Amino acid sequence: GEGLNPLLQNIWNTIHPPIIFLGFASLTLPFAYAIAALWNGKHTECMEEVLKWSLFSGGILGSGILMGSAWAYVALSFGGYWAWDPVENASLVPWIMLIGGLHTNYIARSTKRSIGSTYLFYIFAFVLILYSTFLTRSGVLGDTSAHAFTEMGLEWQLVGLVASFLILGLVSYIYNYSSLPKHEKEESIYSREFWLFIGSLVLLFSSILITGSTSLPVYNSIVSYFNPDFVGKVINDPVPHYNKYQLWIAVFISFLSAFSVFLRYRASSMAYFKNIKFWKHIGIATVGAILLTLWYNYFYESFSFQNNVLMFATAFSVVASIDYMFSVLKGNFKLGAAAISHFGFSIMIIGSLITGLNQRHISTNPFIFSDMFTTEDAQKYVTLLKEKPMFMSNYWVKYERDSLQGFTRTYEVSFRSDKNAPEPDFTLYPDIVYNKSFSKIAALNPDTKMFWNQDIFADIVALHPSLQDAEFAKEM
């Protein structure tokens, strides 16, 4: 009866769950096409028809994941992302598997190769959706994820669901394997399809690594069932654990996506690599990547060699995609789906690098008016007195007023670069939400001012006791 958690009452999170669910449900279609084609042997027709549904699923599920990231950025992590939570991984891994299948689907449509691989990618993508349902609704992630539902008594039903569709998919594939098209020769190492297939295998490898780590609670539960004294394996700090491997996968995928758009299907010799135009494109991408990496290091902090390598790789992909669009396709965007999507992926990684590594507190607190904050917290929180401006990091910040409407108390905080300016540079409106009895604060919602090169977050982290509890206010 308390209503929806106020932290979830954010525009991005309002749309995030139904879009994610639509992405999950739509993965039924690639799976169904794969099973049907394995049964009736219409492999060529399937590769053409299933592609549009796979593109739909990939776009919808990817959009839903990005909406969740936007919610975490503005409402939860203040300039960062809620990364590598087990439930987040449960959505991410099927999407990665689906993207691998999309690439082999393009190979199959153009060359009639990798049809069997496409079926396997689509089968595993759907089974992983069912597995994600098991992870979130069985209670197995109750101690490792803030996202998971509690135990609902559905464990064995969910295990049966996953096992049924996994067996259906694998048996259908193995039983009908002989009907798949056969080729006397393997793909040439100089062809586009070869490198697309290698990229799909890398995405598969990424999925296996993430799923393995995410499934540690499942492993612990199974072993503990047979050995009650088993302590269990735990990932104490998930961000460096996952980033350690996934960073290099992102580097490889970035280089590969930039390189592959210039290759041709069915190429069988290295003649194209001897063409001066090819190396001209590679040279343009290399120079552009070096300049963007230098720009990155001049304006932002990268902190490590690995991050600089990732920046160079993604910048290489960005420049190569732009070069391909205008020098090869002559601005014909209808033919540039691969270049546009690779460009977007690389821009997303660059944005994550910049925002994730360059968070800092612009607030200082030279005057501590109470023991509300510890010494460490005092370096990042300020105590604002109403209508008394305080200087911090190039701004005079003033708590102007607040208002209570329903269960939400909204604060007006102005920012001026010139203390005596009649109008503020900008004003932020962070709020706090009380529970239904006004006995405690249920949520603290920040507000954000977004610039082209930075975002400034303002958040109310603590209130005077008389504003936190209605009963305490009456006593005062």
C-alpha cells in the first residue's frame, strides 16, 4: 500500500520496463523462425524473413537497456551507470547474443553461409531470456542484486521452462543438421563474411564470460545443496572484474567493425588489400583516432593505458564509419546501416569512458555547522542556508526556497557565476519524497543541468530533523 518506490518514478524508468519486456517477448520470433526452418528445410527463405524481426528485437531490447542506463544516470548514479548488476547482465547477454546472430544472418543472406550458426545464436538468445527470468524470479539473486525479485516458489517451474526450450532447440538443430547447406571451401580470410563471423564468435565469447560470472549464485546454490558447509564464491567488486575482460573485447570489436565495412563479400584474394584506396581509408581512420585520443587526454583524465587503447579503438571506428559513409557511399545513408550502427556503438563507448572516469564533486564545505557529516562527507556536501549564497567551483550557489506539494518537497537552488547578477545562470530543482505517513524520507531525487561537455547534478542528501519527520516537527 506504500505505492511505487519514488526512485522508480522517473520518466526513463516509466518507459524502461515495458520496452524491455517487448524486447524479451519479441525474441520469441527469431527462435520460432529458427525451429520452423530446421523442421521444414526452407533455410534460404528463413534467412530473408527472420532478419527484419531480429532487427526489430535488437533495436527494441537495445533501446530498453539504454533507457535503463539513462534512468541510472540521472536518478541513481549521478553521472555514472548502474553497471554489471546481475539483473542488468540478464538483459544485456541475450542482446549481445542476438547481435551476434544478426551478423551471421547478414552473412547467410548474402552468401548462404553460417545458416546453422545463425540458428544457434537465435536459439541461445531466446533461452537466455528464459534464463534471465529464472535468475530474477527464483530468488537466487536475492543477496547479490538490488534488482531481483524475492523467492516466489517458481524455481522448478522456471528450470523446467529453460530446460524445455533448450532441449527443443538443440534437438531440432542436431536432428536436422544434415539438411543445412554445405560448402566445399571455407570462407576466405580476405572476405567480409569471414571477419563478420569472427566478430560474432567474439560476441559469443563475451556472452559466455558475463553469463559465467553472473551465474555464480546459481553455482553456489547447487554446490551448497550437496555440501552445506560450502562458503560460496562472490565477486566483491563487479565493475573491475567485468571491465577487465570486456574492455579488450570492446577494443577488438571496435577495430573489427571499422575494418570490415571496407571489405567485400565473397572476396577470395588479397588484391583489395593491395589497393592504395584501402590503405588511404585506414590511414585517415588512424590519424583521426590519434587526434581524438589526444583531445580526450587533453580535456579529460583517462587514468590508464587500457582506457587510452579503448579510446583509440572506438575513435578509429568513428572516423572509419564517417569516412565510409561519405567517401564510399557518397552520403547514401540508405546503404549505410552497418556504418551508422558501428558509429553509434563507438560513440556510446566514448561517452561512457568520459562520464564514467571524470566524475568529481564540485561542492566544498568550509563551514561545518553540525556533526551531520563525517570529515570525508564534508568534502563533497555543503550546508546551504536559505537565501545565503555559498561559493563553490566557479559558482555562487543559493538555496532560494522550497515548496511541499503532496508528498514531494521541491527545492529551488540557483547557480550564478557572478554573485551580483540579477538572474542566475541556471536553477536546479532537486526534491525529496516522503512516505505516506510523513515519518521518513522515501527517496532523494537529483536534478541535472546538461551542457554539451558536462552535466551538473544537485541532490538534497540530508534535511533538518524538523523537515524529515512530521511528529518531530510537532514536538519542536
